[in-house]
Amino acid sequence: IGSGGKLRRDFECMIGRPQLSRTWRLAVQTEFGRSIGSGGVLSGLAKCRTFQVSARSMTFAYQSVTDNGKAVLASKAVMVTGANSGCGWEACRQLAVAGFGRVVMACRNQGRADDAKKKLEDATGKAVFEVLMLDTESKGSVRAAVAALPGKVDCLILNAGKVQTEAEARVVNTDGIQAMCMMHVIGPMLLTELLRTSAKLAPDATVIYVASETTRGDGEKGTVRPRVPQDKDGVASMVAGEFRALETGEYDEIAEYGMSKLTGTLCVSGLSRKHPGFNVFTVSPGMTQGTQFGGDYVGAPIMELLKTTTGHSMEFGSDRYLQLVMAPEKFASGVFYASEPGVHAGGAMQAQTGLHPALGNAVLCDMLCETLTAVAVR
């Protein structure tokens, strides 16, 4: 590395790719460029590896449930979207082991969902899993899923999401809604609202929206802080796919993903005031190995390298969901919890309020919640 070997040449090639967005170019230069030759990368990787090894002896939230606690959870139901892989699958496993009597796996592909369910049953020895067909990119699919759901759920984990290429993200559906906005904002808001109004979401339910550190940006990693609409005209522009995350108007995969997740996060904050009986949180699992952040966009190889070399385990990432599920009283409803800036692997969750100008802006959060819920249900 110090002598400019193959690893350095590979990164220089990636930096020079004309289709590589500004965010990824900055991330590569910040994360690796300054430290190649100084031992920074090797030192950082050694620290992450040390954490990855030590994490094997940790006790996670799902492993700490008492027999009395398991007896209470046996009558509880939880729904997880995007449950067939990644942190969604691992969360389902942990929820079952913790003692939940019903774990509803909301997935959009029947074959993959059935395979995931079989693997979960084999892994846990429990027959508590149910598959529910649901695609958050389709209003019709969300409505059909809520209608088909038997009984109610006590916890809703809105985990589904992915980074989209520019071509994918520019698709507008028959409702006039841009694809990423539908998947990350309108779909989750519609699902939550329909479950609530149909009495299929418990009045004291815990609702968890899953985001990432790109939601608030991280100058230390070179990722930009995405902007969000500030008024109803801006919301209409975002829903139609015309509003860009960057002031320049440039399409940037990670910034656009961050913008959609930030918008969802702000809506969830508004939801906590609109329905104070719910425990409502946003959480990031952090840089997690084995997750499917989206595989077709140009920066995917860099993200895979970062996750593999600096990420923590999926068990650790999904444990953040379980901490909120098992002890919501320990956290503030309406708040976004994620990694400390600059921390790659491990570390406790911390409130992100103040790390982006929009986080903690109650007026903006409430406007976005009200306006986008209206878009969702119309």
C-alpha cells in the first residue's frame, strides 16, 4: 500500500471513472487516499477487525430475554418488511429467538420469501413465521397486503429499501410517484396509516423506520448532506422525481438515497407527535457486512469493500432494531438513532439530532408527515 501497489492503483482507477459520482469520489479520496502510505488504512482495518472478533462474545438484546419476558412476547406479533435477506432476515431470526409468537415476513418475491422462511425455521427451530406478499413500490400491493393480514401487529419494522441507479430512480409509476420516493417514503407511510386505520396496528405499537448514515451525511467519510423539500411545492417536485438531493441538480446515487431516507425519517418524527401513543423511531444498522445496499449502481464495488473490511456483523446491526423493540422506554420517540460520525464498526447508537439541519426541525417534520401521508392515501 505504501509503495503505490495494486490496491492504490485500483482506487485511482475508480476515482477516475467518469460515471463515478462526486460523493463516491470524495468518499474514496477521504477514506483511503490520505491514509495510503501512512498506515492509516491498515491501522483502521486492524481496529475494525479487533472489534469484529470481540463482538463474537457480546450478549445481544434477543439473548437477554427472561422466561417471563418470553411468556409475554409469545402473544405478540411483529411485521418486518424486506424480510427475505440482510438485516430484515436476521431481525426476524432474533425476534423469533426472543420469543415473539408471530413474525410476519413482508416480502415482494414469493419464491425468495418461502426460501427465507424455511431457512429461518431451520435456524431457530420455531414455526412462528408467516409470509405476506408486499411491495412498498406499489400502492395496490400495500393495500392488498393490509387487507390480507390476519389479526394485528404490535411492532412494525420498515426495513425494505435499496440504492437505485439513475435509470431506476427516474421511473414514475402510474400514480405519478418516483420509484425511490415510493419505496422509501410513500409506501412505508401508506402501510403504517392503513394498519392504523384498520385497527391492525396496536394502539401502543412500536414503529421502526430503517435508514442509514447517508440520511444525515458524514463529512468525515466524504458523503454529502442531502437536502429535502422545505414546502409543499418542493414535496410535489420530489414525488414527481424532479427534486434533486444536490443543489447542483446532479444525480448522485448515494445523495438521492440519503434524501429519500431523510425524508422518511422526518415523516416518522412527525408521526411521533401525530400519534403519541406509538413508540416511533428511525434507526440505522450501521456499516453491516452481508447487507444488500443495492447492487447495480456504479459505487457498489466500493460499498462492498467498505462493508467487508470495516463493517460489523449482521447480528450486531440487527441488534439495534431489537434494542428499540425490547426496551422502547429507554429511547426518545421520534428520534433518529445511528452510529457516531466517523465510527465504522461497533459503537453504541446515538441520537443524530443536530447532525443535519432538518433533524429536530419539528415544523418541517410535521409538514412532511402531513403532506406525504395525504399523497400516500389518495
